[in-house]
Amino acid sequence: MTQSDLITILPLLALVVWACALLLVDLFIPKGRKGWTALLAAAGLALTMGLTLAQAGREASGFGGMLRLDGFSTFLNVLFLGSGLLGVAVAYGYLKRMDLERGEFYSLLLFSITGMMLMAQAADLIVIFLALELLSIPLYVLAAFARPRADSEEAGLKYFLLGAFSTGFVVYGITLVFGATGTTSLAKIVEVLAAGSLGTGSLLLTIGAALILVGFSFKVAAVPFHMWTPDVYQGAPTPVTAFMSVGAKAAGFAALMRIFVMAFPSLSADLTPVLWALAALTMFIGNIIAISQTNIKRMLAYSSIAHAGYILMALVAYGNPAVAADSVASALFYLVAYAVTSFGAWSVVMSLEKPDAKGLEINDFAGLGRRNPLLAAAMTIFMLSFTGMPPTLGLVGKFFLFRTAIEGGFIGLAIIGVLTSLISAYYYLRVVVTMYMREGEPQAEGEYWLTFTTVVTALATVVLQFLPAALFALAAGAVLK
Amino acid sequence: MSIPLSWYLILAAALFAIGLFGVLSRRNAIAILLGVELMLNAVNINLAAFWRYLDPAQMAGQAFAVIVFAVAAAEVAVGLALIISVYRRRKTVVADEIDLMKW
């Protein structure tokens, strides 16, 4: 292992070692004092975050070009580690309250984050496959973590079956790309495609790329590959759902951007119409079905499907070299906006959740405005941000996405995006109306770290919108070269 | 070398299609898992064939095949554990009967 290899994987290495050690240390922490495990997990994440930030601006490539350290990976790794820290913060009190306090939760979370970081750094199709599995397998277990609660077991099983199924598509697609180009390295694939002597291989390549797209569409929950999302999001323990909706989605998009923007710009003539249809369908169906939901977790699940559609909208124009950089930057920007907003909304849901999945109907939020003004105000901010209304980060994020779509010449798609955002206002604002206009006596949990997460994310949603240029510059610096 | 590469690819594609059909048509969770395994085996046939016919000197294809079945084994271990845990409570692994949540 050379020095360059070591620099490339240093944060990853630290997190893996920490996660393994945590698994052992947890054995010696008595039941009822698992707060220590949570603290240690958070310390590991913070340490990795420190290492990642210390390497910011640095570019390196390791293991024969299989892994890369660049602006793109640093940006996403910070996002993953941040969502991991918030995940630990909200999980600690939740697990205690729901009588699920088992230390392996935190190790599994750390392993899953390792997989996501590996995904952001991968520059080889083999590593992308490995990262996909490393991030998914712990998530299958985490989704079923509330066993013996039947809905959680069911969520775990459904997530596993659909996840394994989609992995099959991804890896079969990868073999076809490998067969067509004779290499799995993204950089070398570009070289082979530029030389342009594929012959019959070009058919294999197109089919392979399409299969990879299908597989990752499952992961990011794009319509028509979204069927698992509402069930899994509803059944899984809420901290896991929050982490999944942010981390797993961002990792899926990271892989899509790496593969398509870096290796397959030449296939854009074939893939752009497919991406267009995927984005339009996802925005439309996600928002329409969300209207009829009465359970807040299911509603937020459909909202997360819809947001996958908005982010896909930015990627439709990826093949146009003039907009490719903007399309990655605006997708990354929106991933941050969505991460902050989504984590906040889920933490409010957790505050109102009662054991045995009670307190999760939208009607259970009635009267929150009077009983707990702080929580209701935070939820209002998150709902406005999801809709894309001022004064929130969601508005700025959507603005960049629509701008990219229009620059790329996809005005029809941008119009669909605006219209579906208007539709979404109906069900997001219904939550706000329920909180302030209807009578009820909801009992909110006042646990310290949960409130902390809610307040921090709410502040971030409002404050970050005042420096969109700075954040967008960061995202633009993270663009793939 | 009398057997052309395309035969292997057709075999793999057929196996993948059979696995896909299995996943979509079977209702037993174990049978669905079997379908997924068939899909992953199609992947391995593809990899071995491409490795042998394209560039036997380069080990990427073989190494990838080894990684694929090691990871598949890890995945199945988790999957079977999930299936057993569901079976213990409900005495069924038929996907249609595991339907607590629906929209």
C-alpha cells in the first residue's frame, strides 16, 4: 500500500476500525447504559468528519485508480457523516423510549455509513458494487431492528427482497459494461468509449447502462421502482427511516452521478429520454399518491419519492457538456437541502411517536401549535421547505434544479416540476393547518438530543438560504472532472 | 475453442430471465430469494466468460466473480435471518400474507 492509497482511504479506514472496535466494546457496556455506545459512535463519526475535513481540497487516487479522493467525495462524505451524527442523536432517546436499546444499532449504522463513503469515493464498477452491498446489508438489519414488532420485521424483509433484487440488476448491468469495454475502471471506460471501436459491444454497453440505471432507481426510490418505499419507511424504526431517506438516497445518487456523468456521457442520446420519463413520473406519482395518505410516515415516504424525482430532473441534462457541471452541483445542493429538511421533519415525527407505532397519524398533530409552539414552528418550516416556499432552503434548492433543467433545454420538465410542487403544497400545508387550526392534546417528547436535532435542522433550513452562493460554490467545487 | 462467447452470454441471459421470472411470480419469500440467487449466478457466468474470451491475462473478471459470490453469501445470511424472524411470529413466509402495511 503506497502513501497515496493510505491518504485516499484514511477516513474510511478510521471509521471501519472504529465500527469493529465499537462492536467489541459494546459487549462490555451493561444493558441500560448504552448511552456510552451512542457517545462512542458519535465520537467515531466526529473523528472521521475531522479527517475528511482535514483532507478537503486534496485530490488523490489509490489502489490503481479504484478509489478516489476529490471534491465530490469530500462533499458527500461530510453529508453522510453529518446525517450519521444526527442519526445517532435522534436514535439514542428513541431506542430507550421504545425499549429497543441494543448496542449493535450504532455499529450497524457506522458500517452503513462506511458503505456510503466508499460509494462516494468509488471510481471502479467493482467498488461501486461492493459499496452498494456494504451500505445496504446493515440497512436491511436496521429496518428490522424493532423486532419482534411485526411491522418492522415486515419492513426489513421487504427491503431485503427488493434490495437484493435491485442489486441483481446493477451487477448484471456492470458485467455487460465490463464485457463491452473490457474494463471496470470508470476512467478507462471513458478512454475506450472515446476510441470508439466497440462494434456489437455498443449494444451490450447500452443494455448494461440501462440495467444499472434500473438498479439504482430502486435504491433512490424513483417511480416505477418505488413500491417498497412506503412500506419500509413506515415499518422501520423512525431514526432508521430518517437516516435511510437521507443517506441511502444520497449514496444512490452519488453512484448514478459517478457512473453516468463520469463514464457514460456518450450514451446520453439514449439515456436522456429515459431519465426524462423517470423524473417526470416520479415527481407526478410521488406527489399525487402522497395526497391520500393519513399516516405521517407514509406521507413523508411518498414525499421522499417525489424529491428523488426533483433531483433526477437535474441529472436529465447530464450529457450536455455545457450544463453537466451545473447539473451535478444543483443535485448535490438539493441533496443537502433535502437532508436537513428531511431529518428535521422526521425528528418532529419522533417527538410525537408513542410505543407500538401510535401517534403517527396526521390527525395526531392536531393542537400542536398551542401545546408546543416550538415544535409546531419547526414542523412548519420543514413543510414549507419541502414545498419549496420561502423563507427556506428548499426554495433555493428547487430554484437551482429548475434553472439547470431550463438551461439544459428541458422546459417541459421544469413546468412539470413547478406544477407538482404546487400539488405538493396541498398535503404539506394540510399538516400545518392540522397543527394550528384543529383542537387536540398531543403529548410531545421533550428529550434533549431530539429537541436539539429539531432546532439545529430548523435553524439550518432557514439560515443556509441566506448564503446560497457560498453553499452552491461548495457544491460546484465538488463537481466531477 | 469451439464454443463461441455468445453461447455463454445467451445462457447467462436465460438464467437471469428465469431468476427474474421467479422473483416476480413466486409468492414464497424463500423462492423469491432463490430467484435472486439465479440472477447473481447469471452474473458469474457472464464474468467468467468475458474474462476467458476477452483478456485472460487480466484478472479483473475472475476477481469480480469471487467478490460477487462472497457478497451474495453475506447477503443471503442476513436475508434468511430476516425470513426466520418473520416466520417465528407469523408461521408463514408467503409474501402475500405479509401485508400489514398497504396504501
